[in-house]
Amino acid sequence: MGKSRARMSAFYRQSIQNAVNQQINISKSKHRTMLNREAIGQVVSYCAVAAAHDLWDWGEKESTLLTLKMNNAASRYILDHDKYGAPEAKKRLEARTAHLMPEEFWLPVGGLVGSEKKLRVLAERRDAAKMIVRFFVESLEEMEYTPEQIEAVKEEIKKNYQQFLDWVDDGGEEVAYDRLRRVIEDIYGVGAMVERVKGEEPIFGEPLFKKDF
């Protein structure tokens, strides 16, 4: 996530946020889990757009089109969720994208190893990320990219997410979000905004782990 990029408005829309928050399954900490999924939804979405932009040397037109298509894919999932329920909506999304996901997408672990609570948070992050990536690959196929091209860019998403985690380690969550904001501004334009998802403690940062894990 480090090259020069074109400029246009950013579109991280409510549809993706709503979609990733549909599957809440840690009842004891539902609110924190919702924030965790929302944060992952935003960060992974931007990592995905940046990965495609960098790998294929996109301009503003392609980056914006992908973002709009990802939000449309999220809206389709929400419509299925409202009409058929969560299990069927998930099944339909997986069926539409199965040929583009020969292997499951596994988000990098980061520091989430050791305790049962950390592993639960990791599971939630990975579940939310898998949904985002399915929206992503579905959108790229609509843009006429091949399964082989799509497989290559998925690896770039992991690298970008790991870069975000490294920024958190280097300077904390606020620094990481600020650096991500600058990346996204370079892709979409000066008016782009990357809002930090705020909880009682940093979602990606150390205080959360020291206090509760």
C-alpha cells in the first residue's frame, strides 16, 4: 500500500458494514464483537481495493467501480438475509463465489494467539473478512477478471492487512488508521475519509489485549 494513486471520492458504505454485522455469535460480548466485525469490514475492504489498484496499476475509474460493485454485492447479501435468513443468505453468497474461492481465505493472525478469548476474536475477524473477500471476488468477476487473476490479488489483501497490523505495532491504532487514510486518499481523492471504529479500548491495539486477554 505504498505507491502513487489517482484521486476520487471514497465510498465505504453502510451496506458492507451492515452485512458483516449480521453474524454475531459471541453473546457475552456482542457489542464488542459487532465493533470488531465493523472494524475488520472497513479495513479489509480498503486493503482489497488497494491490492487491486496496486497489482493492476488502476486509475480512479477502476477503483471506484470496484468499490461500488462491492457495496452492491453486500446489498444483495442483505436482501437475501432479510428474505431468507442468515444461513440461507450465507449459502447463496458462498454458492455464487465458490468457483472463485478454491481455497478458504485466512486473514493473518497478528497477535491473536494463546488465550481462548483471543482465538474467539480471531475467528470473528476471519469470518467477517471472508465475507468481504467474497464480495470482492464477486465484484472482480463482474469486471471480467479471471479466477487466476483474482487468486493473485487475494494474496495482496493479506499483505496489506499485515501492513496495517504492523502500523498498529509501530505507533498504535490511531497512527495505523491515519496511514490507512492517507493510502485511501491517494486512491480516491482528498475528500476520502477512513473513520476509526471506536470501542471502550482500541480494537486493534495493545490496551484491549493487556486488560481483557
